[in-house]
Amino acid sequence: MTSSPLHLVIVNTPIGALGSGEGGGVELTLRSLVQGLVRRGHRLTVVAAKGSTLPVDCTGVELLEVEGVNQPSWQHAAAHAPVEIPHNGLLPALWETALDAGQSADAVINGGYDWLPLWLTQRVSAKLFHLISMGDVAAVMRDVIEAVAAWNPHRLAFHTHRQAADFQLPAPANVVGNGFDLTNYTFQIQTNGPLGWAGRIAPEKGLEDAAAAAAALGEQLLVWGFREDEAYARQVESSVPAGTIDWRGFRSTMELQQELGSCRALINTPKWNEAYGNVVVEALACGVPVVAYDRGGPGELVCSGNTGWLVPPDDVASLAEALRRVGSINRSACRSWAEAHASCEVFSQRVEAWIRTGLTADVSINPRR
Ligand code: UDP
């Protein structure tokens, strides 16, 4: 790196401690971002809930832990739901600390999907940057994201173009993808394993279609993930012949990648505009081809015919048909794609470029204080 190192404050989602798993995909994103930025020589301060842990090789990173009650997620909010902050909320506690630390830092990077830090962006002297982790889920969030974009589009980045397309932006979106510590994922060459599916067990993830496709082939489906919605899980189970689903539970990354890596294919069937699709890339990193709906992030990540197959959304017959053709995919090509596009090194490089461009960009209006 020829430019001088930056001091960056990274703020975790206000849902659980970093390393607890409660924060879902955002946690993996922030952990690999921290690792990548440390390796690039930057000075980092991480602001997260009490009990958080940092990735192993991150000595020297300052961790500021704060206490508070978890923020409700926007994931399942109604389209016109109001902004809610619980009594003794973690969200304002995180941002009080982050704004203090941000006074003397070059930039503050927000990993959470929350109204408060977005609204603060134009109104504080600390330079707040937001890595937006979901598409359009509620009007009040869409409005505040679009307001920041209209004020200064450099302050926002997205994981995929399809995610960014949910919002009205005045300039082409900064798309930074995502990144993974690929040393945690072992490439497995065998091609005759079972079918797999991974993700939160919740309606927007569309497990029922993957289960129906496995049933159409007369096969079992291995399912990993947190059972967020029990009633939905039972409904999916009863929609296919008994024994079709093999519930494997929520596993650590190490266990997940080991079991997932032995699969013949990962099926990914989002019903919403998935911002990225961590599990898609985690499968590819293990050499597992992905058969996915051509929708949201997964539709942008899978190279149909090279690293898996994309099929029309909600078309279970096409899903089953593509699974029959998965043997023609070269597993090494899957791993190579992950190495070229989604390592923590390339991800942190793209994030650094976004922040540096934002810091040098001319802000045409003065922040209101
Ligand atoms: N995951 C995990 N263990 C499991 C199943 C899933 O650690 O048994 C993780 C997975 O590695 C991924 C995250 O859960 O990082 C899910 O992220 P994704 O982007 O796929 O969906 P989200 O839940 O954020 O909508």
C-alpha cells in the first residue's frame, strides 16, 4: 500500500455481540473486513456489544464494548413500520461511542441496517460511511438511505448491483461485494455427495422450493441454519415426503464448511431481493456448485454454466432439471471464482477504495450541526 494508513472505526449491527451469530451475515462480513483491513495496515477501532470477540489474527485492533438491549431487525418489518428503539437500546449506545471515536478517526464504517446512523450522517462532523446490508424492506429505511445518497452518494456502498437497484440513487452505486477468510474453507473435490441448503429458516429464504426440488429427484436435502420461524419450518417439512429434510442445525463456520463441502450442489432459492448471499460464496469456496434462482445477489454471484446454474425464480421444475446437470460443473472453477472475487483481501481492497474516494470527494453541502 502506498497511501498512508487510515484510522477506521467499524460499528457492528446492534443485534447481538460480534461473534455470537445473532447478527447473521453482517457478522461474517465485518469479521472478514476487520481481518482484511488489518492486513492492509490500517488502524482499527471496533464498536460492538459487550461480549464481542475479534477474529484471531487481529491483535492491535481496539475493541470498544457497549451495553444495551438488542435492536429489532428490519428483516421482517411491515412496509410502513415505524422506527423503534427499545429502552436502554444498544443502537444509541453504539453510536454514542462510535461518534466519540469517530471525532479523531478518518472514517466510521457502519455495518448495521438502521435508521439512526443514516439520519445522523448529514448532521455530524464524524465521516459516516454505510455498508448497506439489505435491499428495500421498509419505507422509512428506503427514504433515509435515498436521502443520504442524494446528499452524498459516496457515503453508501452496497453488496451487489441488484441490491442497490432497490434504491433511487443519483449516481452509479458503489458495489463492494463481500469477502471471506478463505483459509477457513477447504476445497473438496468429490462430486457424488448429497444436496444441501443453508440459511436462516424463514419464509424469505424459500426453503420449501429447495425441498420440493430434492423431493422431485427422490433425494434427501441437508439443511443447515438457525430455525428463526418454527411454524414455517414445520410447514416446509410437511410439504415434502417424510425424511426428505435432514435438519443439521446451526453449525460453526468450520463445521458448516466441512459438511457443506461434501455436497454435490447447494440449492439457493430466495423469495426476496437477497442483498448478497453469503452461503452461496461459502459453498463455492468449498468447490460446491450452486443452483440458484436468478434473483437478487445470488443471481449476480453465480456464473451460470461455470460455477452452477441459474434458473427462473420460483420455478421448481427448472431447479430440479438444473440439479440433474450439476455434474458438468467443474468444482475447481467454483473455488477459483471465490478466490478471485470474494476473499477478505479483495473485499477490503474494494472497501478501502470506496472510503478513500469518499474522503477525497468534494462534499457540496456543509453538514448541518
Ligand atoms: N450460517 C452458519 N451456520 C449455519 C448456517 C448458516 O454460520 O449452520 C451462516 C452462514 O455462514 C452465513 C449466514 O449464516 O454467513 C447467513 O448469511 P446469508 O447472507 O446467507 O443470509 P442472512 O441470514 O444474512 O439473510
